[in-house]
Amino acid sequence: MSDEILTIREVAELLKINEKTAYKLAAAGKLPGFKVGGSWRFERREIANWIKRKVEEQQRDNGGDH
């Protein structure tokens, strides 16, 4: 189960972004996560779903279907 919950650092690595960017996205409610004792945590499944939604949105916005 330990790999099902990710830290801010792990999410940043997964998304290939800076930790500060991941923190800002989470704090703004743009990245699905929750706080435990002041530290952000993320469900791997929710991050995967978020990525899928973002890709689909971008494809729709660009008028592409692949």
C-alpha cells in the first residue's frame, strides 16, 4: 500500500515538475490531494485519473482525436 499514497516529492517526480509547482497546484485545488499533519499526500490512482483527464481535455481543446 505504501506506493498507493504519494508524497509531494513523488508526485513532482511522476509529473516531471518542480516540487514547488506541485505544491502550488495542490494548494490551489488543481491537483487532487489531501493534507495529513500539514503534509500533502496523493493517491496514485487519483493522479493517474487526473493525468488522463488533462490529456483528454487538451485533445478536445486542440480538436484532435489522438
